Amino acid sequence: MKDNRRNFLKKGAFFAAAVTAGGITAGMPAAVSKKSPLKEVRKDAGIKFSFLMGPNSPKVPFALQLGVGHVVSGVERLEGYKQWDPEAIKATKETWDKIGIKWTVVEGPPSLGEKTKLGLEGRDEEIENFITFMKNLKQYGDVDIICYNWMPVISWARTNQERPGRGGALMLEFDYEASKGKPLTEYGEVSKEHLWKTYEYFIKKVAPEAEKIGMNLSLHPDDPQVDSIQGISRIMNTVESFDRAMGMYPSKYNGVTMCQANFALMGADIPALVRRWGKEKISFVHFRNVQDLSGKIPSTKFTETFHDEGQIDMYEAMKAYVEIGFEGPLRPDHVPVLATEIEAGMRGGYTTLGNLFAIGYIRGLAESVSKELNT
């Protein structure tokens, strides 16, 4: 009995040392650690896998452990400085550099708000601040993608955060009918024509400056992609709208955030759209899945789902990204809330456990597609 226990302890110490030394195979006998006969492929198909998070997010240690080497993040708030000042941008970069994750995308820029989107007094100053932000972000942050939207006043919206999904997970849901009873905002009715004018004014001032410095302006679709919410029209809610927006200043730096779910709910075939726009137009990807519940195009009622269910063929979507040679950042988007997070009262689409499931699923897709296509 003592000998058996002694052998067990020796084996335990061996495996602990192997893991501590940098991985399970590090201390294994040569016969066990032989190179796999499987053909080698590029890690993650060459795509920059990312998480949306701040430096204090519980996702940070998981990102390091799972090899998610890029982050989508805002800018730190420093007392006495604006978020577009060099000091704030340098501080943000230094924080991520210390953590060991590459800051790659700013989502929701701090210097683009209602004045610009609604064409209010002060928009020219706001646009100048945005241009300053672009230049400083490129110079001091080494970031070359800004994900922005044209949803003034009301950003992405859901009418239910507790729709029961698989195994009792909580899903996000939107029902257009349920949203119609809300009052107008302080801005009253805002027409599509007005928003198109304000967008054209913005993009024609900003895109030439972005092109000069190599900054990708990555336009996100309206979410949800309905006609209007509380009197505020939505204009980035069809594929044709994006063609129109990108045509206002044709440039690889005037591109799109491929938020798969929104385009699918517009009625788009995602793999076909990815191939049509290609890597020249798609600079950033939100990889998520949804299910229409309305039977209409565009959808007026839908639920978000786990990545491995829903209406989008995720394997074919990944295949399209690899075929066009997309090597930009891709992140899981809205995810279900899972068991222990439900018990902790968490809601919304950015919880940790769903992101962990999603990144493993996405990585599996990328490896499968890479081996199929021999990339």
C-alpha cells in the first residue's frame, strides 16, 4: 500500500512539474510528446481572435490562457484629459501591453455623439475632435480600426433579457411590437433623409483624413435593424444602405463591421455577402448567431442564440472569411447568460462563460476550415 501511494505521489509531482514548466507535454517522455501527424495550419486561420473587455474584466485571465491575443476596448478616463488626448491613449496602450494583449479596435469612439449624428450645433467641433482622436489613436495607440455606428440617441436595444434558451440559459430577445409603446425622445421625430444628410456630412469630412493615416472606419449596422425606435429613424438597416454609405467615399478605409446577426436579420446570405464585400470592405467581424421569430424580412422579432444554433450556417460563414483572406480582428458578440452567472444576477450579452464557449467553438471552426482549404 505504501509503495502504491509513493508511486502515485511521484506521478502527481511529475505532472505538476510538467504543467508548471509550460504545458502538459513539457515534461513528458519523448514517445508521448511526439509531433502530431495532423497537418499544420495557421493559428486561428490567421484571424485575430479578440474579446470585448476592459483591463479589469474577468475575461482577461481567460484570454491569456486561451490564447486570445487581441482586445476590443475603449479608452481610459484620466482626470484632466479628454479621451482623445495622447496621454489617455498612451495610458490605455501601456495597460494592455503590460497585460500582454494587443489593443486592436476601439468600439464606440468617445468623440462621436448626438451633435454629429443629429446635425446639432457643435457638430463641427465634435468632428474635429474625432479626427484628432483618429490621429492620436494611430500614433500613440497603434490601433487602426474604429468601430462606430449611426444610431443616435438609442443604440442597440432589446425588449427582453430573460428569454429561456437551451438548458435554461438566458437569451436576449427583441420584439418590434413591444418597443412601439415607448414615447418619443426629446429630439422628436428624426427622418431618414435627415440622418443620411448628417452621415454624408460626417463621412466626407472624416474619411479623407482616415485614408491619409491608414485608419479603418468600420461602420456597424443598426441593431435592431428596424425602421425606427421612439421616433428616431434607422438608416443602416439594409445591405443596400451599406453600399450607399461606402459609395459616398469609396476607399478601403471606409468599410464595415460585419455584425453577422444584423445582416442575417436583414435577409442577407452571410457567406455570400462576405465574399461580395471581401477583405477590402470588411475590417472587423462580430461573430454571433440569431434566430428570427417573426417570419418576416427584415425580422421584427428575434432571439440571440448560442453560436452553435440559430439561422446562420457558422461553418460556411467561417469558410467565407478564410477564402477571402480575412486576417482582421474577430470577436464573439452577444452570448447567453449561463448557470452560475444567472444565479449571480447577471444579464446582457457580454458575460464571461458564454464568451468562453464561443471562442472555443469559433476556434474549432477556424481549424476545420483551414484544414479543409489547406491554408
